[in-house]
Amino acid sequence: PHHCWTSISAAGFDRPVPGCVYTGSRLDGGVPLGGLGTGYFTLEGTGKLGWASIYNDIVPPRRSDAEWLSVRVGQVSMPLSTAAIHYWGHYPVVDLLAELPGCPLELGIRALSPLIVGDAAASNMPAVLFELALDNHGPAAVDAEITVAFPIPMAGNAQTPGQGLHTRITAALTGDGLVVNAAEDRITGKITLHLPPGSIRRARFVFAWHAPYWRDSGNEPHVHRYGQRYADAAAVAAAALASFDSITARVLAWQAVVYAADLPAWLRDALVQGLYSLAKNTIWIARTRRDEWWSDDGWFSHSESHTGCPITETMVCRMHGHFPALFFFPDLEATTLDAFRHFQIADGEIPFSYGMTTSLRDPRYHCQHPLNSGQYAQMVYRLYLRTGDLGLLQHFYPSARQAIRYLYTLDDDGDGLVNDQAHVAPGEHWPANQFYDIWPWWGTSAYVAGTWLATLACGQAMAAGVGDEAFAAECAEWLARGQSAYEEKLWTGAYYRLWNNRSAAAGELAGELALRALHGDGL
């Protein structure tokens, strides 16, 4: 059945897995095909290519709406968009079945990106792997020609105007039995297949890109991390084709673990699909000079959204959305937190973000600051819990301690709790100065104060971990006072007030959520 949960038997899985199959016309957005910090393009339910950022069209991504595959039988050419398409996306994989019009052929397509949890280097490959299966279910033999076509970068690329950097951008298409021709605006390849009646013929190919040099919205030049791994797109394509089976097996292996979990179907699907933002909204730059402060691991960042609200590493999105990087790529998580540590100012405040659009060195302060510094400290502790690396904790600890002490200055009444100060003009609602950013509060709120209590608990644990007994006692004293004030000011006997005398809301559980996430408790 379409557009509802069903069990799907698919190659690479040893048992049926949950998913939702769409007809092309019902799919709002296709799977983004790309890895960590490589750029991406989408394969839409229409059978066409959709959005793309592979050539540094990062904000906004380029919209192509282009045909990319057609099948010719005799004198009739059938673009993929003319077929009846059944589409199952499970990021970073698309499994697509196309019923071609007017002939007894069905075309199966699997497209996947090398997003391999636990292996950041392997996931930093700017390539998409394709496997085709053409099925002749008719009574006669068929000779078919499959043509695939991918765009090449335009001169004067949007991110490099007048810099000549587009001349360094390359794209490559390679595969077994694939005859490739590069035109001015497209890279095309042709595969010729003879299909006896009742037969299936398969073909594999790889499309790769290499656009290592780009400028962010602050006009600073950078090099993508993958630019240090591969000399050009041909090298990427060759590496991907040589490891085609290994990459495919490794991607499907982690998905199989999720799908085998004893969880509702919708949740298993969401745990797979939810990683798509790692393709759409990440940038991973290299360290190319000695005067750059970040490490040889580079600098990994995750935007709030390159299409909807482009801000680089907003603390609100990072705090609640950093778990995939933390769990699967902790080395990259460390580079992200190290940037916040680098941008910390003298009074201890941690910025809200690195900058607007794609800017990496335009940090924003005094925006939602009752939360940012404490949540940075919480994420430092989470990284320590994830890695068990005491050296890593010692690296971040002075910064986390300073961030916590900065928040002492936001306790207006000495009760041990951080207070809210809305930054709104009279009669307006934005900026509210906490993560519900159009809902201003004043005084003590369950959300901000609860998050602060969780921060103090993390500070106490970090201090104990590095042997700082004085700061551990300091956090314990603030925590005891804050807990008492929290109950006195917010508990009505039946529920916690949101703030002052307002009714309860989900924000009252924010501190509890933060603590349980740290200790692995069930919710």
C-alpha cells in the first residue's frame, strides 16, 4: 500500500523493514543525497533532480527541476518523469521503482550516499552511488539504451563571483559499461543493454563532484574538508566505484540495526530519516594554514537550515539536535564545541551562533543568553560522557566553568536561579530572549530556571571529574538554593507555573529532560 506504513522487503536487509512508499505525485520532497559537509542534491518523486548545493550553491541551494535519466527503446525515449514511480526514501538511500510507459519494462533504481555512522572520513565523500535494474517482463527481447545526465558547475558560480574559483570545480561520472560524454552544461553517460524476455539486467555507476574552494557569506575563503582527501572528482568517483559494495553494506548495516529495534514503525523510520539534515545543512572546512586556530580535524558546523532560516550553529537547534553528531561522530562534535569555546568572551558568555547565513566568524552575543552558556556547558559534559576522554574534559573545563559563572550574573534576586529578561519593545513579542523566541517572559520561568538547574548539576559533575572540589561545592550550593526557590516560586501544588502566575506548559520539563538525557534514564 502507498502513503501508509508497510513492511518492505528490500535488497541488503535480511528481513522486511518498516517504511512508507509514495507515488511520485504525493511526495513533497526527495531524499537529499550527500554526506557530511559535501553538499547534496535531491532525487524527487517526480523522477527529476531537485535542489542542489554540490557546487557551493549553499544558501540558497540551486533548484534545477532537471531530467537526469531516460530509457530509449527503438525510436521512443522515455524520461524517468514520464513513468509511474513508486518511491521509498530511507536516508541516505532512495529505492525507486518506475513502470515505463508503453513497454514491458520496469526500472529499479537505488541511489545512496556514503553516510556511515561512526566513520566521519568515509562519510565525507562527495559522491552518490547508483545501481539500476531493468526488468523485461514481456514476451520478446528488448534492446534498451539508458542515458543519465548530471549538471556541471556554471562559470561564475554563485559562491565565487569573479574569483575564478569555478575553474577548480570538477565533476565525474563513471561506471561499468558506461560511455561518458562531457558537454558544456551536462555530463552524460549511456548504457546499452540487451534484455531477453523475462530477464533482468543491472548496471552501476557513480556521480562525483569536487568543489573544494568557496566563500562564506562573510566573504571569507574556505576549503571543504573533502578537498584534502581527493585531488579531483575523478579520484572521488574511482574511490567510490572501487568500494561500491563495501559502502552499500555499511550504510544498510546501521539502518538494519535501527529497523530491528523493538520500537514502533514510525519511530524506527524517523530515527533513520531524521539524519537527513547531516546532508542538507552541514559544512566541514579544512585546516589549511598554521595560523588557523582549529585542529587538523577541521571545523564541522550544522546550520539551522540552509533553506529556511540560515544561521550557522544556533544554540537552540544545536542543544536539541546535536545528538547524531555526538553519538556517531564525536570527533566532529568536539570541533563544533571548540569553536564556541574559541568565541567565548571575557565575561564568560558563549555566543548564540557563529554568524548569519553561512558566515563562520561573525558570532552573535546577548541573544537568548540566559540559556546559551549553560547549554554549552551541558554539551561539554555530554561529550565527556560519550567519549570517556578525561583529556577532552580537561580541555573544555575552564571554558565551561567560566560559562556557568557568567550565568551567576543573570540571577537578579539572589535566589540561585537565572532570571528572564525579555528584550521586547512595549507591545511586541520578539525577541523574547529565550528559545521560545516570540513568547516573552519576565522573572523566573520553569524553562530557563529548570535548564539552569541541569547546568549546575553538570557543572558539579564536571568539577568532580577534574578534581576541582571548590567549584563542585560552589555548584552544589547554587543548586540547593535554586531547587528550593524553583519549588517555592513555580510549584502550585498541582503543576509548575510557566512563569510568575501563568499556567503550566511543556517548558517546565526542560530541566528534567536535560538531566535524563545525561544519565540515560527513560522519559
